[in-house]
Amino acid sequence: MMHQADTLLHALLLNLEETVEKNRLAASQLSQTSRMQKIRASPTPYFLQNVCRL
């Protein structure tokens, strides 16, 4: 009985890790997309923004 519980717990943990990784990936893609949209919407050319940041 204990072995079954361990196996189930292990499977749940693996599933959770996978879900967290997928969410992390999706979040980074979203932030890149919003950054690109801000750059496109911005009147200042992208290369000038970078120079100003330095």
C-alpha cells in the first residue's frame, strides 16, 4: 500500500514539475511578446532606446 502511495506521489511531483516548466516557458514567451509590442508601439527607434539605456 505504501509503495502505491509513493509511486502516485512521484508521478504527481513529475507532473507538477512539468507544468511549472511549461508555465515558466509560456511566461517568458509572453514577456518577450509584450516587449516586442512595446518596441513596435514606441515612437523612439529601438536602437536609440538601447543607447539611452547605456
